[in-house]
Amino acid sequence: MIQIEGITKRYEKNKGIHNLSLKCMDGEVISLIGPNGSGKSTSLKGIAGLLKLDKGYVLLDDKNTLEADTKRRIGYLPENLKFDFNMTGYELVEMVNVLKFKYFNGDEETEISKMLQDFDLWESRHMKLKNYSVGMRKKIGILLAIMRFPKLIILDEPTNAVDTKGIITLKRYIEEAKRRGCIIIVSSHILDFISSISTKNIFIKDGQVERIVSGTDNVNLEEVYKELYL
């Protein structure tokens, strides 16, 4: 379980998030929805323990996400990826895996090799990242967030620049993560994608939760979006 209690981070012109609280259970897929500037990315960074919050806290199984040991149980895909582009795709995956999990054995190597194949990155695994397309870099970022199926998976705009096959593969891995009891928190502007994966939809406005819609409520997310933001 993840418990988000009153997290607040304010920037200039009153941007950021204010008193955001949420509880997510194992196997849930939570989607954050809202226009640019509503506080989605700031919320995800705060949940991942990547921000010094003004107030509030986030607990993953009763452990603060600011703690280093807790961060090893979190996979995070930022909206804007920053890599050492002189590394190859496989070098990056190996480095993150060893630094994060401290070891890399045959079982993990087999699982990661399968992910590279599933996301159509196997043939380019020894190519330098600077020669990857934007979509290929995004898929490497998705792989890094999901590999070894950490307890909390955070994906910020995962479908941007990703082809249709990649999105279908991503959905399949999200379903597998749910089956394994992971908690997945996603931000996306693509409402069709959101509605196909989410168990709970969180509409954010001005850095605060405006409305919560269950994925089982059969509610048209586009109509809710128009009501709240247009």
C-alpha cells in the first residue's frame, strides 16, 4: 500500500501541488489527469521521493519514499529523460540494474532480455543512445521503470512518441505488474489509454484533487475532463 498524506510543493505564481492526499492499494492502477500546469508531474516526483516537499509525506508499506532503501522499490519514468547518450541501451540497463538492486544474475538477465525483445529494442541494444529515436529512448525509460517489477511503478506520460505496438506491450506489462501486486501510478493526456488501464482516475486542478472516478464506474473521462477544464 502507498499512503500519500497532504503533500505540498509550491513554486512561483502558486504553481505546484497543495495538500494532496491519496491511498493506493496493491494491484491498483491510479491515473492522474489534468491539463499542463495542473501539478501532475510535481505530484509524481513528490510521490517518488524526488522532491523536498514543503509539507506532507509519502509512505510505501509504511516506509518513507525519501529513504534510499525505499527508492529501490520504486520504478520511475520521468516525462523528460536524461541519459548518458554515449552509453548503449544495454549498458544503461545493466548499470541501473546493478546500482539499484546490487546484483545481476542469470534470471534477471533473461527477464530483461525478453523485455528488450518485447519493446523491439533487442536488435539495437548495443547501439549508443544518441543514435536512438525519441520513441526508442522512451521505451528504454519504460523498461527501466518496470524491470524487476518494483512495488511502486510511476510513469509520467509513457505513451509520448511510442508506437502502437509499444503501447500495446506497455499495457500488457502493466497488467502483469497488477497481477504481481505492484502499484502503478500513471500520468497521461491520452484518455483512451487511461480508461483502458486504470482502476482509479484522479482529476487534478490547481495542484489539488478535484474529482476521483473509479475505473468501474463506466464514466466517460472525456466528458469529465470537459466539465472540469474546458
